[in-house]
Amino acid sequence: MSSQASVIQPQQRTSPVALKIAAAVLAVTSVALAALYYQAARDIETQKASVASLQLELAKEVARAAELKSDLNAARTDAQAQATKSAQLSSEVESKEQALAAETSKAESVQAALDQEKARLPSVPVRIEMRRSAMGRGLVAMFTNTSAMQLSVIMVARNPTTEGVKEKSFQIAPGRKVEIGYLEGVQFASGDQVRLRSAGFEELHYTVQ
């Protein structure tokens, strides 16, 4: 019986140098992977922080937009109210202007009628004369009733220089004379403006010479 000799291959052993190299490569790879993982983790955290910041800014902008929208709506409402009020005021002003125009026209008509009546009235029938005061205190006015009726007269004397005004009321019998001067509290002077009023007559004007 013939037998074949089995050929046994000897096992190859890894050299220590190759093991060291493999270990070194593995260590370097682990360090590199760890660094990459750490960097990736930091990048993710940074992105998360950035996203949170953007979300916060977005929330602020949304809130600000809502506030601006509210202000705009309030402004529109106020503008509408002001426009309504302005229209009402314009209507009231127009109505008052029309009423004023009507009253002015009425007053002008009344004044015209009054002027016509005055034009038909005679002046106060009193003659005015002046003499010097015996006491040396200005001038004395002499008012003579030239009518045949008793007159109730209101005299207003105005000094255009001092703007002083004196007023006296008195009665004058028909054809009689009333004197007013220093003793009656009035000192007339040249330039004084005298007005006499009496019911039923047109006002009489006189300037002291």
C-alpha cells in the first residue's frame, strides 16, 4: 500500500514590527475618529445654538410685526375717527357760516331800516354854546332847548387826547338853558367831542372849538 506523504505548510507568523505598525495605525485612526467625533459634536452644538438664536430673533421679529400691525390698525382707526370728526366739524362750520350769513343779512336789513328811520328823525333840538368858566377852570357848555317840549337829554363828552369820557343826564324846559362846567364835574376844552341823545331824535354831535 503506497502512501503519499502529506505536505504540511508551516504557519506564517506576523512579525512584531508589523504588529507594532498595525497598532500604531489603529491608535492613529482611533485618535482621528475621536477628533472627528468631537469636532462634529461641537459643530452640532454650534448649529443648535445658532438655530436657537435665529428662532429667538424670529420670535422677536414676529412679535414686533404683530405690534406694528396693532399700531397700524390703531392708527387707521384713529384716522377714520378723525376723518369722521373732521367731516362733522366741517358740517357744523358750514351750518354756522350759513346761520351767520343769514343773521348778518338780517342785521344789515335792520340797520338799513334804522338808518332810514334816523334819516327821517330831526336832530336833538338843542343849541350848544361855550363860554369860559368864571373860575378859570376850562369851558362851560350852555345847552338851550329850542323846541316847545320838555327834553330829557343824555350828554357824553369825550376828550380825544386823554380818552377821558364824562356823561351827564339832565332835563331842559322849553326855551330854557342848562349850563354844565367845572361845578358839575366837567371841564370842557377845545377839541372835546360832545354827543347829545334824546328819545325821538337823531343824536347831535358837536366839537368844541
